[in-house]
Amino acid sequence: MDGLSTAAPGHILHCGDCLDVLAGMEEASVDVVVTSPPYNLDLRYASYQDRRAEDDYLTWMVTVATALRRVMKPDASFFLNISGSPNRPWLPFELIVRLRPIFALQNHITWIKSIAIGDDSVGHFKPVAGRRFLHHAHEHIFHLTGDGNVALDRLAIGVPYKDKSNIARRGHPRDLRCRGNTWFIPYETVQSRAAKFNHPGTFPVDLPRWCIRLHGKRPAVVLDPFMGTGTTLVAADRETVRGIGIDIDPVYVAIARERLEAETPPLLRAPVPAG
């Protein structure tokens, strides 16, 4: 499946190295980038060795980010999902400092995957061995833009006011407020890797959906240069915008195409609430 394949009406999948594919894309043609690159944490990918020397990894990611900047429109948004691990916590911060000459860090969003409130807990708590570390219950979403001055549709993922008197008292046009920069999006419960398409680094489809909605531009072209099994493209399809995905693994590209083909036709699709 080398090269280009049309996955579904309005969407395009590329099987290949993202740097090669990005080099052939039109300049300033992308509205939103949502991606979760390899974390360099020795995860078990089928076609990629996820354990480079740290400086080599960071240099590679800067090269990818530079290529992404070229294809992004001046008012585009780049949502970069990345995480460290309990014993390798510095990598996300080392990376974002390296990207400072290329992008402005407009927002730093914390994706909360599981949380304990009082005596209750919600979400998946991944087991952590030993006694040194707490459960790793969050990841980073760095919202990067060209100049840090991109207007967003904050209420597209807004939440209702708790104190309804604030609506009229403060002159708000509707019962919605900004969600803020902590997003609780738990995984759906699964019992095996097969339920996650045998991919070690998936994210829930609501995560890219919220990113697309927050950016707010319609129509839009959404790009994921590390597409994996196609979750960002499924999100783009559900948001009725055009998706472009790139992955080096033909098995993952085939899964992404199958997922898109299984989606409900757009005219029959109902919007999903943000919260």
C-alpha cells in the first residue's frame, strides 16, 4: 500500500514516511494538525523502533515540526499530544523548548485520562510497579500556532454555568462557559490490545474532535502525520471536515481505511455533545 490511497469521500491516506509525504504537500494548505507522535518510550509499534537516543529523537521531532509549519496556514493550529513516563518525565518539556523557534505555545492543555474525587474514581488507572511513582493519569496537549494570536471557538467545547445567575449578570449570550485547559476524556473500557486495533498509543476520538471544534474554522483540512489506526481521521469525518493521514505502517493504514468506511454516512450523523 505504498503511496496514496483514497480512504473515504473527502479523506486521503498516505502510507509512507511523514517527512517524505509532507515534502510533497502544498504549502499553507492545512487548517488543523492533531497528532500523537511516538513518545520515545519503547512502545511496541509494528514498523517503528520507539527508542532512539534522546537527542536524536528531539532533533527528528524538530525536523517534523518544521515540515508541518510549512504546510500549515498562517492561522492554523497544531495540537501536539505527547507524554513522558514516571521515570522519563522530562521529554515533553525538552521537546516543547526545542520547538520554541518554530511555533508559539498558545495553550497548554492537560488531558486527564483518569481522576479520583473523594472516594470515587473515574477512568483507567494504568498499573505502576514499585513504590516510587504515582499513577500516570494525564498527558500533555500543546496547542502551537504561528504567532500565538489565533482566535478560537472556545464555546464550541464549552460547558454550562453552574451558577445560572452569571448568564444574565455578566451578559453572556448563552449558557456556556470556556471549558478551560484541563480536559477529562477517559478511554473506553477495553479488555485486550485487539480492542485498540493492536496499536500501543491510541487516543479517544473525542480528543481530536474537541481540538477540531476548538480551532473553529469551517471548512477545514485536518492533518495527522502519525495517523496510526486513524482516530484523527474518524474525528474529522464525524466533524464533517476533510482529513489527511500519514503512517509508515501499511497495516495501520488499512485499519484506518476500514474504520472510515464503517462510519455512518455524514447526512445521517448526529452531533455528539462536547461534555
